[in-house]
Amino acid sequence: MSGRVFVVGLGPGKPDQMTPEARAALAQASDFLGYGPYLDRLELSQGQTRHASDNREELSRARAALDMAAAGRTVAVVSGGDAGVFGMAAALCEAVESGPAVWRAIDLHIIPGVTAMLAVAARAGAPLGHDFCAISLSDNLKPWEVIETRLRAAAGAGLVLAFYNPVSRARPWQLGRAFEILRDILPASTPVIFGRAVGRPDERTAITTLDEARADQTDMATCVIVGSPETRIVERDGLPPLVYSPRSAGRPAR
Amino acid sequence: MSGRVFVVGLGPGKPDQMTPEARAALAQASDFLGYGPYLDRLELSQGQTRHASDNREELSRARAALDMAAAGRTVAVVSGGDAGVFGMAAALCEAVESGPAVWRAIDLHIIPGVTAMLAVAARAGAPLGHDFCAISLSDNLKPWEVIETRLRAAAGAGLVLAFYNPVSRARPWQLGRAFEILRDILPASTPVIFGRAVGRPDERTAITTLDEARADQTDMATCVIVGSPETRIVERDGLPPLVYSPRSAGRPAR
């Protein structure tokens, strides 16, 4: 008898930003797989088993989930934010494609969530209010040259940029290099937003400009948004500024 | 006495994909502004007033909301999906910037939501599992040449593309032209997903390839996702195929 796999985006971290659909899926599951800090957000009840793994083990975690489901279990694989955006959903699909034929018959149910850049954007105003891209700065799984090409293409065409995985202990220099590249393409006054743990008690959000942006303000849990040449900062007395990308757009940067 | 404005993303349409945070904000509001079909999703209680407007009146709607808040009302301005992604949040920021100074003191609270492309992606697998962009195909507010430049830059650099506002009665040809441009850049076998009203009773999701994709399968309520050269389709017996963009990526298309 085949079970099922729910792949669940938990949202950015604030409990009331997790959808009721995600919560209902979690309530049905017997086994929970994910990176430890995401599993820490859940209150499991009796009969629900936690299987934490490290954050570089996505594919083996996906295979373990499919194995359990093939044995009849109802499994929840969790990601922060949205599981489809640099989360576990792609790892599950990859595991199904490369795995035994029986895994293709498993009911795989992917539940979307509020991905980090949306929460960071909402906190700052509407920096993603016009055309934008989401790029992972991790070169664990792609050559750094590909990332550079994408940064130049996207910024040059006038897209706002949201960076996931901007730095880690093993990758200290990538975000700084990305800022250098962008300084050749975008105005010095381009708004930059650092959003860390938005909605959680340890939230830190900072708004600056490209010429002032420093990579050492950042860690793994930070999402960085770099505006387009059209993105604006509206100062407000006694309130944080609003950063937004106008709905109408003119010409690309170059 | 100044009131406040909540700018609320209602999610893709399935009620249990709206966050509890959004629901709590709606419960506090006295006045509801938005495009009629979005307001239709809400059950207002006594004392809550509906102010529907057309879908080309974003800026005047934003100004009306700020006016009401300046008069002490608690106002909810609603968007489908996420208000920060081609939704009302940017219009509110624009109205604040261009409006009277008192509007800068109004408490503007933007509540993120699950934007359409995330729900469409979750239905299909994980097409947004790697670097991607979101582009509006509406040339109401930007020249069509800017859109063409962005399509070429993003597809050429290997980004997956999600299209918002792909067609309307007034803009029948843009999506077809976008497919033509992409056929010069991307393999004919590139997966294309049409997701309409995902999670609602009238949902229609279709998976095809770039050479087979036809613009007349689409309306305003459709989000279209075009893969990168790395995006894959995994066929499954008796289940819909899975479309995903692998976590690891190689080279740009050109």
C-alpha cells in the first residue's frame, strides 16, 4: 500500500503566515523530514515522528521520504518559506525521476507557502511591485560564472533582484562580489534591502543603497533585495521609509 | 486622528491558502477597497463597507484608501495572490509619495500572500525550483520593447520565466509574441505550464512544450510558466507529469 508525501512550505517564520492548507497537511502526517531548524517550528503530537537532517542533504532526505511513503506512511517534508522556491519540492521531483518506478506512483502533494522575498518585500513597501527575479547565490550546485551571467543579464534588463542563500560560512565572498558586479550596472543610489527572519522575534531589516551595501550584514537566513534603476525610497517622518518599484517602467539600465 | 491601511494579499483563490495574518487584518477593517472579483471572495459582516472599483484604477483606489485612513477609518485594500507582486502595494506606495504630506504619517501595513506563480508551480511540481523571474506582459504601463528586452535577457541567461497578466481583451497578441521570441532562444521541448484559477472550482492547469504552446489557451486569470533549458518533465502512469527545474544548473542557453 502506498502512502503519500506532503511537501510543505512553512512560510517565512511568523506562525500566522503559514497557510491553513499547510497546517492541515502537517496534521495528517506521521513522519516529518526536514532541516532541524524548520522542524523546530512545529509542535508534533504523539505518534508523529521527527527525522531531522542537515541542510546539504536534500536529495537523501527526499529519497528517505519516498521510501517511507512507499511503505505506507504519510510523510511531511518541510521547507521554510515556499517549498518550490529553492526548497525541497525540486529535490522530491529529482528523487522521483531518478528513483525506482514505484516512486512514480506515490501521491506527491506540494503545498505552496509565502516565500521569504515576499515577506521581506512587504516589510519594506513594494520593491517587487514590478518585474523581478529570484537568484540563489549559492555556487554549491552551479558554477559561479553562471551566477555572474544571470546577475548581469537581469540587472541590465531592469529586473529587481532577490537573492536567496546570499552567504554561508563556506561561501563568505559571493554576496560582496555580486554587489561589485551590480555597481558596474546600476546607479549607486539603487535601494538594497536586507531582510532577516522577518516576522520572528530576532527580525532584522535594513534599508540602504547599493554604494553603501556591505555583505557582512548578512547570514544564511537573510534575503537580500536589490532594486532596479526605477526603484524608489520614500522617506517618512517617524516611520521607516517605503521602498517600491513603480508599476510603470521605462527603459532598461543599459 | 489617523487610521490605518492594510494592504492584503488574499492568496491564489483557494480559501485555505489565505494566511491567518491576512484574515486577522481583514477582520479589523471597516472599509474594503479592491477589484470587484477579489472583494467577492470575502464575507463582510455588518459595519464593513465594500468599495469595488475596476482593474485599471489602482492609483485612484490607493488614494481613496489613504483618504479614508486619514479620516480615521481602518481600511483594507485587497489584491489576489500577494499584494506586492503586480498588486496594490506599489500603487499605495506611489500614492503616498505623490500625495499630501499627511499621508506619509499613515500606518501602512502590507500583509504578504501566496502569489499565483507559487500555486501554479506547486500544482505542476517545482518549475521554480531554480533561478527564475516574474514578468508582467502588460504593456499598459511600460513599452513593449522593454518587455522584449527582458524576455530575451532572462531566457538567454537561463532563468525560468513566470508571466503575469499574459493577455487581456485589449492585449490579445502579447503572449503569442512572447512565445515567438522565446522559440528563438529556448529548445522546442522547453516545458510550459498554464495555470488558471489554481485551487478554485474552475481550475484549469495544462502542461505542454514551447513548440506546442498556444496563446489562446490563456486569459487574464492565467499565470504562465516557461521553463529554462534545464527544466524537466517526469511522466507518471496514471498521475499528472511532474515539471521541475533541478537544483543544480549548468550553462546559460546561449
